[in-house]
Amino acid sequence: MKSSDKFSKESMIIGGNMNEIATMNNPISSAEKVLDPFFSPKGVAVIGAGIKSGNQGKRIIESMSAQGYEGQLIAVHPAGESVGSCKCVQSVRELPPEIELAIAAVSAERVEELIEPLAGQGIFHLIVVSGGFSESGPEGELRQCRLQKKAKKFGVRIMGPNCLGSFSSMDKFNSFFLSAEDFRFPGAGSVAVISQSGAFLSAILDELAGRNIGVHRAVNFGNRIDVGECEALESFAHDPKVKAIGIYLESVQDGRRFYEVIRKTSAVKPVIIYKGGKGEKGDRATQAHSASLAGEYQVFQAVCRQTGVIEVEGLNELINALYILQSGIVAKGNRVLIVSNGGGMGVLLTDLLEEGNCDVVETPLSTQNELEKILPGYYSFQNPVDLTGSGTNEQCILAVEKILKTGLYDCLLLVVLGGTEGINADIAKGLYKVLPKDLPAIIGAYGENMFSPISKAFCNEEIPVFPSGE
């Protein structure tokens, strides 16, 4: 692979010439338009889709149909047999002008020969789900190089090869060859997902669907001979429907460009990254998986720190972060207000937050005195605020409102324990009204009888609820 695939101090220009970065030509608006047919095509041709059981193209058609794709969908196969209700033509040259996107589900050896006829039909966007390219060895690498050159010659943009492709909830489109019976499609939402791994993308989308976290668009680019992480970031950065971006990345293709693009993107919306291939063995696995070099992990961490990107460890952390940040509201600092109806839980969370370099700022004495005059004297208002098991919805809302008005806090953590009658799911609307619109809140609801109704109540307010405060 080329040296540009590596993370290096030169390619990432950590501490380098920032003027050089600033002058880079990076037309984000044009990238958004270029990617649009990959997510919202007016018509799609699935090349290689046949009637045999297990046929990859057939599974893609079934997956698109299961999601409810409403555009024109045509199979391309020499046999010319319809795939279910999907019309079939025998060659690319028979495709109608309505087709904007082609999906190649044929052997790797046949993909290159599709480029010229596709361009001749005015189809300039191609998703190559087929494997057998650079990830498979020297012969596959040569095959990939020829495909890349030919696509560039005819102006055909490629996603892949060796990928799942793209997903758009709003457009009811996906190019996945996953079983429609085993995979859950997420509903519409404000999250975008970028994944170098197809398996990881399918796992995270399925998990997000299971937790009712909506996804606007998602992409897996595989060997990325053309469209990669930078193009996707540019597009999602300027998409008003995207409020938070989650990324699984094993390597970076163009370190210098990646630094600039992710810096611009994280300045306008939260970006969360889970990095694979961190160690020596992980690096080897990355090369075998997607024919990329993982590079220097320490440099990658420096990039995250310099650009404001949030790095997480593992799938669960990535999903939790997207859940919290899907509203696009990001804490401006590290000052946290803890409110609970159980003192012991407040102490535990204070310890955990301090370990995470958060500041549990004490409530001003004047505010404590004011609250003590109107609420029971045995409550504690210092921070953590302890309303005890006697606290009510109204009292909790009042305490939160008055303390947040001091302007000393960047985030609210409300922890509710079951077994008491005072604080319940009815608190949602009242609490939402007193929260500053630019201040994030997180709810921890202990016990299934408490978690389920509170989670449903806060769902419409886009306030995340977890089964614990931890």
C-alpha cells in the first residue's frame, strides 16, 4: 500500500504548518452533491441479481424491498429472469435513463468491464459489493488498480469495492446483501454512521434500531478506491438533518486531508470515533481485512485531541455516545450538576465524574439558602443535590431550575431510583421546559419499573435515559 495510507507525523502534520492546511482545496458542498445518488437514487440497477437462492444481488433487491424503496429497481442478468417483482434486463445497455446508481454484485473479474457501458448509459455512480480485490492479495491489488484507473477515465464514482455500501432511512434505500429477516433497519433520525467495516456497520445499525435511535444515513466504503471517510464526512457535515456522526475507522487513506476535514466537521457537530487496529496484531488484522495500514495510534490520538473529536472504546460506548449526542447539543465545559432522590447514588456518581475529570461544582450558598426556605430542610442542595425518597416531580423541577440559573453548570445528570412515588415519568415535560436549550441532560433511571416509563416519557424530548447513572 502507499505511504499515504499510514498515520504519520508528516501526513497528519501534527504541530505542522497550519497555514498549509487552511489553504487546502476542500469543496464540501460539491462533495455533498456527488454523494447524493449513493443515498437517494431515483433508480437503481442491481447487476448480477439472479433467481437462485443465496444470490448476492437477489438479497440486495430483497433488502431494498424490505425497507420499502420507492424508486425504479431493475435487475441485470444474462438470463433475463425477473427477481420477484423486480424487472430484469440482460445487459447494462438496456437500462433506462431513470437509473442513477448501479450496484455490482458480480465476480471481481467482471467489475472492470461494467465501467464503460455504465458511463455510456449515463450512470456515473457504482457501488461494488464484490470482494476479491486488494484485500485478497497481489492479483486482487492489480485488479483493483485497473478498476480505479478505468473508473477515473470514464468519470464513474465508486463506493467500494468489498463493501456493504450505503443506507438512507429517509429515502428508504440500502445496498445491503444482509438477510431482511435477521437485520433491523433503524428508523429516521439525526445520526450518521461511517464505517470502514461492513460487519461493524451492520452491527451498529442493528443495535441502534434495537434502542430506537434513529439514523439519517450510513455508509461502509470497504477498500475505498474512490469514496471514503473524507467524502462522507464532508457530506454529513453540511447535511442539516445530521446532528451527530459516529465513525468506525481502521486506517486513514489521506492523513493530511482527513485532519482538515475532521477539524472542520467537529467544529459544527459532534464526531465520535472508535479506532480499530491499534496494536501490532490489530494492524495485521486490518491489512488482511481491508488492505489498509492502521498506522501510528499515538498520532491518531493526537489528531482527536487537536480537532475535538471524541474517541470511544468499543461498540457499546459508540452507541451510548451517539444516543447522548443525537440532539446535537454538546456540553460547553466539564461542570456537572447531579440531582437524585438517593444520597448514596449521588456520592458514587460524584466519585466517577471526578475520576473522569468532570467538576461537580458546589451550589452557591445563596441558592442553597433560597431553596431551604421553600423546600424541606432535610434535603441537601450542595451538589450532588439529594431530594431523598420524599422528593416530588415539582420539587425536583424547582431545584433544577433555580440551580441552573446560576450559570455554573454545563450538564445535568438526574438520577431517579425506583421504589418511591414522588418522582416518576410525569416529570419529563416540566423538566424539559426549564432546561436551557443549549445545556444537555442525561437521565439515569434505576429499576425496570422506573426505566421503561421514564425512557418513553423523555423520548420525545430527545433527552437520553439510561438504566443507571453510571
